[in-house]
Amino acid sequence: MAETRTQADGGMETSYGFREVNTGEKQGLVNDVFHKVAKRYDVMNDVMSVGMHRIWKDAMINALNPRKDAGYRFLDVAGGTGDIAFRIVEASDKQAKGTVLDINGSMLGVGAERATKKKLADNLTFVEANAEELPFENNSFDAYTIAFGIRNVPRIDVALSEAYRVLKRGGRLLVLEFSEVDLPLLERVYEEWSFKAIPQFGKMITGDAEPYQYLVESIRKFPNQENFATMIRTAGFSRVSFTNYTGGIAALHSGWKL
Ligand SMILES: C[S@@+](CC[C@H](N)C(=O)[O-])C[C@H]1O[C@@H](n2cnc3c(N)ncnc32)[C@H](O)[C@@H]1O
């Protein structure tokens, strides 16, 4: 399970891909990755997932089924270039108001430009902040979403506690993340694709394989479905469940603040 560990000097260690690093160091390394890839992030997402991320994200929004009323408030954490927030606003018939939060200004910059082009900017606010320290009051949001973001956060337990704090009673947590593949044949193909093809495509498209090597390794270090569901329960959420997509390549976790 991805977890933080106390070192002899009292500091905390966590995984950065296959390396063990200090929790403080991890965030800096992750930020470098997303500063480097921001401009090509959307293209690479299509390449890396052969377009599947669009289907998984649509399924996430179907599961959320946002209310079509102007009082609906959602927070999309690690929202990057805005894919989840745009879908939620559209699914609410442009009624919902959302905050896209990300620690990385380069990713948010791309997101804000896309929001303007899609004429969704009036429904969205972009906030540069850390998932581990949300700049919002308790009980502020009807929904908290995070897609392909939580495995990059150094202290996942802290981010989940923050999610719980800012949700209203009756609010919903949805986490979409790469997970453990449960079909042996698919797993072999996926392994080859991940470790051989993705870093190569990354190098061809962005000129640098390293960020994509990190992304692939970080997927392997993330807790599997059951272990992550336990972390969500530990943060206080009720009725925790998960749904596998494409044989577990991705999984959607759900929890409620009741
Ligand atoms: C793989 S991208 C996902 C973007 C978007 N949610 C999507 O599905 O396309 C991961 C995002 O997590 C953000 N991130 C990493 N650590 C974070 C943290 N501690 N707090 C908030 N965002 C963080 C990165 O800056 C990056 O934009």
C-alpha cells in the first residue's frame, strides 16, 4: 500500500515512482513533472490511455449525476486542465458552480484557457493550492472530485481528511485513479504498454521520457482497490464502494459524508 513511513531522523518517506523520497521532496518532483508536461498534457492523455480516459471520465460524471440547480457547488481537486470540471458543469446544464484546484499554475493556466474557449468560465473558479491544505471553510461543497490526481499527493490520508472536512453533510467524494488490473492477460499487455511504449511516446511528443516514467511507476505504487477503500473509510466516509473500469486499469471510488 502507498503510505508514508517515519524515518530515523523523524522525517517522513513516501514513494516517488519506484524511489523512496522525503514527503517534502516528493511534491517538488511532482510539480516539475506537471510544469514540464502541462502544454502537451491533453494530447499525451489521449495517447497514453488510447482515448480511454475520456470514457472513464464520462462514467465518473454519470456516477456523480450532479444536480441541475444553481446552488450546486463542487470542488475538483488536482483538476489540472479542467476535464472533470467541464464535464460536471455541462452535465448540470450549466447550473453548477465549481472550483478547480491544483497545486500547479501551469496546468491551471491551460485549464483556464480551455474554460474560456468552451464558454464555461462563468461557472468556474481556478485556485492554486495544495490538496493537503484546502483554503475553504468546513462544509462548503456538495461534491469533491479528484481524477488521476491523488496518487501524486504526498500525504494521501491528509488529502482525504481535507476532502471530508470541506464537504457538506450528505456530500459525495469521487476518486478516479489508476488501479490494480484483475485480468492476467490484460495485465501483461498493459505492463508492456506502460513501461515500454508510454515513456517512448512521451519522449517523441514532449522530448522527455522521464515524466512519463514517473507517471507509470506511480501507478504501480498506488494502493489497490481494497486498500484505498480502507483509507477512504479511515478518513470518515460512509457507504464506501468502488467500480472497476477496463479490468481495473482504472477504478472509481465513492464515499459519502453522512
Ligand atoms: C495526472 S494530472 C490530472 C489532471 C486532471 N484531473 C485530469 O484528470 O486530467 C494530476 C494533477 O495533480 C496535481 N497535483 C499534484 N499534487 C497535488 C497536490 N498536492 N495538490 C493539488 N494538486 C496536485 C498536478 O499538478 C496535476 O495537475
